[in-house]
Amino acid sequence: MSLTSSSSLRVEWIAAVTIAAGIAAIGYLAYKRLYVKDHRNKAMINLHIQKDNPKIVHAFDMEDLGDKAVYCRCWRSKKFPFYTGDNVGPLIIKKKET
């Protein structure tokens, strides 16, 4: 092998690696643009409860609660604001035992 053919082979490898890296980068960016955004919408916590309000507050009178009340902390309960055991755990409010 002469110096010229070795140099030519090296140039071909550099060109091939550069093209492969460019194609990989374009493929990664296309994947990220097309597929990753869909997960962002699914990651929302409040999917359907009072979407027209920017801030949602539920207030309850302590007298109406009785001895114990169990509320959802995740917004995904089918009977929101009451907890149904379907996700991260409840907020339990009960009267202080003396």
C-alpha cells in the first residue's frame, strides 16, 4: 500500500463517518420532533376537570365532612374530588381524636 492509497482510504472513511453522523443526527431530531411531543400532552395531570379555569379550588366546610373524608391528590379519580384508589394515594382528613 502506498501513501496515496492509504490517504485516499482515510478520506473515504472520514467522509463515510461524517455522512453517517449527519444522517443519525437528522434521524434523532426528526424522532424527537414527531414522537416526544405526544408524551408531553399525556403527562398532564388534569386532563378533563374544569379545563376552562386557570386555577381550580375545591373548598369544603369542616362540618360537612363528618368524622373522616378521603380526597384524591392526582386529579385522575373518576369521582373527583373523592378518592377511588386508582393512583398516587389519598388525602385523608379526619377529626382530631382527643
